[in-house]
Amino acid sequence: MGTPRGREAGAPPERVESVLAGVRRLTALADGTRDGETIFRALAAELLSVPGADEVHIHHLAHEGVEEELTAVYMFDGHGRVSYLLPRSERPPGVSWVATTRDTYMIADGRELARSMPRLLDSGVVNGALLLPMALSGEVVAVVMLVRREADPFEESSMLLALPLVDQAASALALLRARTEAGTDAVTGSLNHRAMRRRLGEEIDRAARAGSPLSCLLIDLDDFKLVNDRYGHQAGDAVLRGVVQALVGEFRAFDRVARYGGDEFVVILPNADLGAAAIAAARALERLRSLAGRESEHGVPASIGVAEWRTPMTTDELLMAADAALLRAKREGKGRVTRAADSV
């Protein structure tokens, strides 16, 4: 097996511009996405358009000790997706070659297709396939395959168009992985949900050992959907970042602000009982109301539930107590601070 390395086949200028636009879209996506599937779906949409394919197959390579590998097939501008699991021992030879050599592989011959990608022919006629490695930190984690069933086989210019898109998607995935490992929310830069739960568990253990108070706030932005509907999601993300900056500026250096999900935030307050936490929550509410901008002309209205940890409450039970208080705040008219009933 090998990759054609003949004459340099330049791509038409309009195609190059389309690829550059796709790279910019994938770059922007890297700044805000919270899951890998969003990146893979966006990559597939770009590849289906330029350099043009009927299907995009992404073979996720399994780690040592994992016996099955997932293959996702994207069609219809990336909106259609089917997937299947295949034993690692049945990995197609073409995928194995790309994974091992970290090189691209273009196939236009029917016999070579049957030898290197036999399963592909089971679903119909194939005129050509183009396989590219996706590497993170020097390791090939997936093989991306473009398939043409009706159009002419791929040319070297197709490979030159596809490579920057796959590379940029890999960069976006690497950034997402780094943020996840660091416990950072991609949009706001605050702690993400998983890191928040880990930190809250640590603070509960510390409070139990020291006999010190511990409280948490659950903050929900009132009617935030209107911001996204009127100004778009990028504007909404800007508001979320402004909210986090305001909260970090309001609370103590050792308090922790986290994105709970969507437009909800958690603030962990060590050494704060229910009364002190409620006072801090009221100050935070006023701070958010003072935020100004095109998307928040009258500030950012919010409701806050406050709960104090009591032995033997778990992490889930403390969050549930704060959530119950938040729900009461919403039912009582929003824009207020409400204490958990069982914490009073």
C-alpha cells in the first residue's frame, strides 16, 4: 500500500477559499465546544462539501485492552449519522496501514478497494476512497475516510484540500481534551461540571474533618434563552463569560465558581454558613444586575438557591438542596435569593 506522490496537483482557488473558510469554522468551534462529537460532525460536513464526498467514515482506534472499535458514518451534509462496532481484530487493512504509517492512502482501483476496505463494498458501488490519519499528541487516534460512490475517484488535489481540515479538527479535539483534563469549561473558563463535583466533594471532606461550615449557591440566569434567540449563541456565550468574570470578582479568592450546565452556575463557599452565603448571594445578584452590554442592557437577571452542608449530606444531596431552593426562587417570581428549607 502507498500514497500517490506524483506531480503536485494544485486545487482551484475557489476550493482553497472554501477550505480556509472551513478551517476558520473549525477553529471557532474549538473555542466553545464541549464534546468531541460536535467536532467530528462539523469536520464531516466540511469534507462532504470540500473536497466533496458522498460519505465520511471516522474509524476510532481502540486503546490497548479494548476489543471493539467504533466507526461513525456521516452523510447528508453531516446531519445523517450511523455507527457500528467492529472487533479490533477485524479492522480493515487500509485503516491499519494508515494507523501504522501515519500516511494518507488514496484508492481508485476496484481490486485494491476489495483488498484494503472489503466491508465498504458490501454497501454498494464505490468509485474511490481517501483515507487520512488524525493524530493527537503524536498518536493516531482515528482514521478519516472519504468515500465517493457516484462521482469520479479522488485526485491528489482532493488530499491537499482534506488534510488541513482534518488537522484543524485534530487541533480542536486536542484543545477539548486539554480543557477536560484541566477541568475547565470551554466557553467560560470556569470549572466544568466534573471538576466542580470533584472540588465540592473535597470541600465536604474538609468540612467534615474540621467541623467547619460549607455552603454552595446554585445560580440560574432568568430568561437567558431570549438572549440567544435575539442576538445569537455567540452573543449568549459572551454574556456567560461576563457572568463568570463578575462572579469571580465578587467572591473570595478561595471560593470556586463553576458552570453547572447551560446557564446555571455553582459557587462553592468554604467556611461560610447559610447566613453568610445568603448575604454573599445577594451581593452577587446585585453585581449581575449591574452588568451592561448590548445583550444585557438592563443587567443579567438571575435567581439563586442557597444551601449549607449538614452531616451526613453527600455531594448530590447538597446540590439537590440548592436546586430545591432555586426552584422556589423561580416559583416565587425570579430575581431573588432563596435558602434551602432544610438548611434554615
